[in-house]
Amino acid sequence: MNIFWPRLDHVRRLPTGLRGRPRRPVNGVSVKLDGEIDLRALFTADNSVRPGFRNITGTVTIDSPATEERLRRLKKIVDQHCPVLDILWNSVPVTLGLQHEPLREAISAE
């Protein structure tokens, strides 16, 4: 499954915009994502290159007897309420702290 689309049980609990209508089964969901990234920044070969993805494209394939128009409306609603898409489309402040202490789980696993 993919972070951009809800699990199948979430698809069954449709947002307000699609409630009250007969439900169509969703037999399966497949997501294909592609991204363009320059790995020179990751491997510190070129500090002038951005380390993140330049773009991300994807295709969602839904196996359902629902009409294409209904599935397009579902996609629009999911896109509007997806927290992962929201952080990709909008700037989100990130604060990371640092703790320096032994990780008990890692130590006990040895």
C-alpha cells in the first residue's frame, strides 16, 4: 500500500462528500510512484545539489465497479484530506532534537 492513499478500510468509510449513496466495493488498490532525485547530495559529492526529491509522480489504479467519475471524486476528496500530500504540497516547519544516550533495545539485542 502507499502513503498517498488510505488503506482499503478507510476507503470504505468515505468522507462526507460521498456518504449517503450506495457504496461500490473496492476490490483492490495499486499505487505506482516515481521520483527524481540527485544522489550526489546524499553521498556528499556535491553540496550545491538539493538532497530531496525534485519531483514525485504517481498513478493510483483502483479495481472497482464504480464509475470513473465517482472514482475521480473519491481521489479529489482523498487528496484534500491526506496529511502526507499536505506536507508535500505545503511548507511544514520541522524541528529535530538530538539525544545522546545508549539505546537499550540495541544493547540488549547483542
